[in-house]
Amino acid sequence: MQERIGENNRIKDFGWECTETTLISLHKYLLATNDWDFIRHYLPQINRLVKGVLDADTDHDGIFEAPFHGNQFEEGRSSWNWWDDFAFGHKDAYLNILAYKALNGMHQIYTLLNMKTEADSVRTRLDLFHSAFNHTFYNKETGMYAGWISQDGKIHDYQFSFVNSMAINEGLVEKERSKRIIKKLLKNMKEAGYDFVYGVPGPTVPVSKEDKGKWDEMTRWGRYENGGLCGQTAYHFIQALYNTGMKEQADEILFKMMDTYEREYTHSGLFPGYLQSVDWRTKGGAPTGYNYLADNYYFLLAAITGYYGIKYPELKSPDNR
């Protein structure tokens, strides 16, 4: 267990979402192994990570704030998430969905360990989060959930497929709104000429110059994170299609991508050079990445959780091993 804890009790020197994804991974590890001894051994560190997430709600509105202002993109900024070519910051929807998922898992763990005080504390925040998330991020003008709300109050909404799909998949969006969102995202993609052979774009409309990285060769529309394609974000969208009852469309994208991944390489080594790696592609298939990206295979999970509809098991009690 990583013990370098930084500001707000988060892990120092890593990406800002590392705390949330560590807690999510702990929950998944426990589902797979039932290794409660590991959890008990590292409880002090785990508790510090949970406290770091909870303490990130600096203005006590139910939403967790990142330290970067998010007003516009800046090199060397103090926080980022997986989508680090964009100015995600302050009230970051992606980070908040990960936090919600992490805390749900920790609530289960605390409950099964009979840690009532800790479980109640997390439960209180989860109950507040649902309405706070919708109030904060839902953009009535687009009918979508925005990517982030910057410190200056501006809504940064590029109709992100992953933000909206993750919110749906975590049960944060009611059924009819979920269907409207997914249908609109699908419409955006088809109108932009995406055929899903290489995946699903993150933003479905171009990200503004002030909100993206400064190297135009890497960040122009249709390249890398700004409309380029990789397998990581495709999982969320495919799963949301299954979850909203759009099985035919989900199957189409899933099996098109599986055909591609069976036929072609999906990465080009550790560092072949900028715009040289096929871990990201343009919609025409040209390489637009720069590194080996194992995340690219994440979309395959949709075959299990979506196509076959296999659910994650329930956690077993520590006394029932």
C-alpha cells in the first residue's frame, strides 16, 4: 500500500484520481480474493485515503473539489485526471463519479467490518451526493452532464461520452434522462462521421482552445483525447447503451471493435513518439497516440458486464470465508 500521503491526505506525486482508483481497486481485489486480512492490515492507510476523499468537499456542498481552478488549461497545473490534455479542475465530474464509486465500495467494506461510525459517515455523504451531482453538473442547455465547473463559475461542457455514461452506469441518472442522453451522444457521433471501428470519442464536440493542451498537432479535433479514439472510454459508453436497453447499438460497437482488435495491433511499444502509437487513432485509423496504453483493452469488459450481463458478486462477510 502506497504510504506517501499529500495534500488533503491524497497520495502525493501521482495523478489526482489515484486515491479514488486505489479505493476502487481495493474493493475489486476483495471481491476477487476475499482477503480480509489484507484489508485489516492496511486499515489505517485505507482510512486516511477515505478521509482524503471526504475532506475534498471544501465548500461543503456535497461535491468534491480538485485543487486546480479549471478556468483554462495551464501546463504544470496541480491536478489532473486520466483526461490530462483538458483543463479539468475544481468541480470535476469525472473525479466525482470515481469518488462516488470508491465510497460506495468503502461503505460496504466498513459495514461488513462492523465499523458503524465510519460506515455512517460515508453513507451520509453518499446520500447527499446524488442530488448534489445532478444539481451541479446537469446542463439544461445541452441536456448533458458537464465535464467540470471551474472556479470562476463557468460550465465546461463538451458533451463527454465518458462523463455521461459513467454517471448513468453508477445509477446517478434517472431512466428517461439516461435514454435521452445516450441517444444524443450517439447522434453526435454519427453526425461527426464516427463508425466505431476504432472506438468511441471522449468529447463529442470539439474542446475549446483555452481548455485543451497547447500543442495543436496533438490536440486538434479528431486527434488524441480531443475526438481521437481508444478503448478505455468505449467501455463506459457501450455499457451505458446496454444499461439503457439499447442492446443492438451496443452490440454493433462492441463487435466492430473486437474485430479491429483481433485484426490489428492496438499499441506500438513503450514510446514510439508523438502521433506514432495506435493506442489512440483518428476515426480513419491513423495513429495519434504516443505510448503503450493497456487501458485500451478495457472495452472488452463490456462483453462480460454488458453482452452477457454478468454482475459483480456481493462481498462476502469476513466471517464467511
